Amino acid sequence: MKRAKIILFVLIALIFCMCASGMGEATAEKRSIFIGDLIELKITSQSIGIDELRDKFKDFEIVDIEEEQDSFLLTLRSFEPGEKTIQIGNKEIKIDVKSTLKEIKRDDVFEGDSMPIAAQKSFEWKYVFFVMIGIFLITGVFNLLWLIKRRKKTQMDPYGIFKMQVKGVPLEDNEYLVKLTKSFKEYIETVYSCTIRGKTTSELIEEIRLIPDLQPVLPAVQNWLTDSDRFKYMGITAGEGKKQEFLELLLELVRKIDYAKEVKS
């Protein structure tokens, strides 16, 4: 669950960055278009030809049309002020041509601008929508898996939970035997309503000595705990083979304890 929240935070941060950069792109190239300025447009469409383009932009003087692989590059200019809207497919292109005399206050001679004005870039908000859908799907899957895992765990009996825990500890874990011992103590505490966590091996044995179900396996439990203490507290390193041996012995001990409990009930 914590990992899902981290991923959600990272994705939201990425969206924020994308929006910020997109807004910057959308405004960086924006400037007024005046009468006589060259306007450069790139039209990408699979269903439009040169003749139709000429008809769409008939209100402009078409200086040049270059046909590329999947698009057309138009260079236009207009000598009439006002906003013109061109519909191409399901998109609209709005070009607002302003009068130089109205927009600029100058006392000297006006000089023309021969540099083409690049088409205004607009930020595609639909991509933000797609990313948001992706976020909800990813977090939804994480939450669903977490809930399924949690529900499955709550439906298990203490023996099933114990097996899942000890088998889930990787053999290369430096605290392998510590985690196995912890899971064993949690199992005993859950089944027999006692408190043994934090106690030494001798204290633990004294605590569970009076539990009838544990009488047959008590010597084996004491041997397992004593042997594991040697590796945990005396600086002896247990290889993966030895760890596997400890796991199998503990699983067998708990299986016998659980069987005795089931027979008694």
C-alpha cells in the first residue's frame, strides 16, 4: 500500500511537470500577427489535398505550399485585419491578423517583417487526461491486489499464516533465523493466548511447558531454538543449506503442534 502511494505521488509530480512545460510551450511562441507578416503553418491530415487547402485558405495570400510525407507546410500572409477561422477536419485554426497602425504607436517609418511566424503551439490536454486514467488504473490495481492479499491473509488460520510468513523469507536474508523465530512465537501466541515475544529461549520454554499440546514436541522446540541462537548470537554464519534445514525442521514442528490442536478440538 505504501509503495502504491509513492507511485501515485511520483506520477502526479510528473503530470505537474508536463503541464508546466506544456503551458510554457503554449505561450513561448505567441506574439501578434500583423498585416503582411508571413505565417507558417504545418497541416497534418490524411484526408485533405492541395486544392482543398487552397480553398480553405482562400482568404489569405498563399506564398508557398510544400508537401511532405504526411503533411503540408504552408506559408501565408494577409493584408486584411481581423480574426479568421479555418476548419480542417475536427480542428479549428484561428488566425487573428492585426492592423499595424492600431497596435503600434510609432512616430518613425514602419519596417516590414520578412521572417515567418511559426504556428502557435497549443498544449494537448487530452494527454493529461490519458495520463490521469493511467494513474487511476495503476493505483486501482495496486489497491485491489493489496486488498485481495489482506483478505486472503485474514481468511487463513494461524497455521496457514505461519507457513506463508516463513516460506516468504528469502534464504539470503541476513536475519533469516530471527524472522523464522519471530513467526514461530507469533503462531504460539495466537493459538495459545500467551506472551512469549521478547523472552529468551529458557524463558520461552518455561512459559510453554504447561501447555498440553506442546508436551510431545517440547524437547524438539528447545533444540531448534537453542541451535538457532548459536547462529544468531555467536557470530556463526549459516549457509543457505543450513537455513533450509532450519526451515524444514520448524515447519515439521509446527505441523505436529497444529495437528495435536486439531485432534484435541
